[in-house]
Amino acid sequence: MSDALTTLQTNVRADLGKIAHPHAAWLEPKTGPDGKPALDVLVVGAGQSGIAIGFGLMRSRVSNILAIDKAEEGKEGPWLTYARMPTLRSPKDYTGPDLDIPSLTYQSWHEARFGNESWQQLGLIERGHWAEYLLWLRRTIGLPVRNACELLEIAPASDGLLAARVKRAGEIETLYARKIVLATGQEGMGDWMVPEQLAHLPARSVATVADDIDFERLRGKRVAVIGAGASAFDNAATALEAGAAEVHLLCRRAQIQVIQPYRWLTFRGFLRHLSDLDDAWRWRFMRKILEMREGFPQPTYDRCARHANFTLHEGAPVAATRETGSGIELETPRGAITADFVICGTGIDMNFAGRGELAKFADNIATWADRYQPPEGERNERLGRFPYLADDYAFTERVPGKTPWISNIHLFAIASTMSFGPSGSSINAMTTAVPKLVDGLTRGLFRADVERHWGSLGAYDVPQAVVTRPARTMEEQR
């Protein structure tokens, strides 16, 4: 580690020491059925959201926590796996997992790592550097993390605890916790979609943008990318740069979406208070934003457009597909397109039952369709499948009383979007969304222990001063 980074770590610890008030520990761990102390909070996911949540809890003196991640250390999140853009799309001055501690910002890390001049000249943050920064941040704050540890199942346990079955190095064990946070980013409540029209095609010919694609194998091949969001363009560009013979990007809209609504909503009022609105307003805002979909920046488009063998097809939804002797034929209103390989950039669908950790109670997780019926002109079946969350990001029950324990499972992922706006997978929202979640977690932990706190107050007898009998006055001495 460089001298500058060592100095920065020293400054971080000094900063955190100055704002550590109040210092008092206030939680007593419960004992799990295995006779060991249960965790107060188990955070599932140790990417940028999991780190920020853990940091927020530690600052609130909730230290009996653990973050787990199925990836190896340093490979958490998409940055070194299926993120295929050279840089982050967010402006470099967006803060996030630092939770407003200046010495913990990416800028502070970058300046210590590469110098002040490098920061001044920087356009957008390289994704490899972002991954390196997140690992540094996690180590600097001392977040306890268990890598290569996959969550398999969540179930109720005794004394109000949750049981999380996890797998690590081929071994299965159960972790007990009072609360569980699913900080699982894009895949929190479902899986990447392969459109129904392609479902019958062989797996060797179709992938999603999150799959481990061997792009070298696409050299000299014809590639079709379905979808026109930023990730779809990133995959099209990666195929072009790998030497694909042709790349066709199919956009279902008559005109491609170039507006980025997430730039509009990045202001404190919206990020902090959308969740305070009634259901009608929340639905109206998020339906407008999510139906627009996330736009792509100019460099993302240019990365494709510079190749003569790239073709953008607007107004070209896929109506049907079939495998022929010459490849995969995709039928669109603009005519048929033949490809050797198809990449689906069509997003994630909500499928609670498809998530092993949720399967046992998936049928009782309330959705927006269960709680709110929008006017005729505002309906959207896809958005209605999003989970309807409580004000602390917790699951709510479809049938009250059937699975009351799910109120201690909190979702901080892309599926939180309908209830809270950008939160579980957006850097721009972290500084407001994470504190809101942490406040909800600590509120629940405090309320659950209120009788113990009441008893503690009654038993509190620590004197703050020693009072001695004052000397008698001269009047009293006479």
C-alpha cells in the first residue's frame, strides 16, 4: 500500500473517531437454537450496497453483523464479471457507499492512489478502479465478510430469529439472525429474462447480458442483441470489439430511448421522500420512470456506432424465432434477421418462487398488484409484480398472519424500486437510501427490546457526581 493510502486510512479512522457519538453499546445478542450468539443482522451481498449497509449499521453501534457473498473476495457485484462497460455511467462526483464521510469517498481514494492531477483530468471512473475502491473501503471500515458463501434458504426459527441456510466450500450450515437484509443488487427477486419467443432455442445459442459469455467464440459470427438499454449496447460493443462479423441491436420502440430519467431524479427531495408519498403518486412516478427505461450515455452509443458492421433496428420487437440451417431467424416487423448467437438485454422479471432462498414463503410476499390498483390508463402488469415493501424495506404479507416473520427480512435490491425509487442498485441514491434502511433496522431492533430497555432504565444507578456534606456556615457554628 502506498504512503498516501496509508495516510488516508489514518485520516479515515480519525474522522470516524470524531463523529462516533454516542459510543454506548445497546444490543445484547440473542442465543440461537445451536446455543451460540445469533447475529443481530445478516447482510446477504457484499457489493457496494452490502458494504454501505454494514457501514451504516456499525456507525449505529450495531456491530454483531456479518455480510456474506457467493463470489470470491474482490469479485462481488458486476464490476469484474458481467459489467462490460469501460467506465461507470455515473458522474465521478456522485458519492455513495462513503455515507457522506469525505475521507471515504472515491475521490479521496483516487487522489491517494493516482494523485490530484489524475482526479482533475478524470472523465468517468474506470470500473476496475471502482471495484478496487470498494474492496479498500470494506477493509478500511473493518466490515466482517464471509466470501464464497451462498444463501440457500430462509426460514423462521425459535425466539423470533431467522434461520439462514448457507453453503460454503461444499459444507452446509445455518446462521441465525434477528434480521436479514437482501442486498443482492440486480437479481434480488427474480432472474434475467429470456423473452418467451426465444425460450425454445438451444442454450448454446442464447445468453443474457449477465451470463459468462465467451466473446472470443463470437469472432466472425453474426450476433443479435435484443434490447436497447445501456447493458444491451455494452454487450453489442463487446461483441464488435471481439471481431463479430455483424451485430444487430433490436429495439422494440419506434425511436430509441436517449433520455436518462435517473439524471432527473437525482435530487434530495425525490431520493429521500418518494417513499413518503401515497401509493398513487409512487406508482405514477415509478411507472413513468421504469417504462422509459434507463438511457445510455453518448460514449456507450459511440462504442457501437464506430463499427461499420453494427446495425440498429428501431421499431423491431421480436415476434417469433426459429432455428434454420443457416442460423437463428428472428422475425420482426422490419423483416427477418439471421444470427448465430442472441444476447438478451431485456432486464429482470420478478419471480419470487424462482429464488431458492425465498421459495418457502414466495406465495405470501405481497406485491404492488396486491396492494394497489392503478387507473385504467396507468396499469402495468410487469410493475405490479414488484414486491410491496414496508417503510423499513421489509417484506409485507399477502395474507396477514400466515408468515409474520418475513417482516424481519428487508430487501435492498433493484426490486425495491417501486416502493422506494432508486435504492438497492444505484450509486446516486445510496446517501439517502442506506440511512433510511439502517434507521428502519435499528428501529425494529429497539422496539423488539423495549421491555429490556425499560428494565435497564429502572436498574440504572450509576452516579454522575459525588456529593459531600458542605461545611457549616458561621451562623450554624454560633
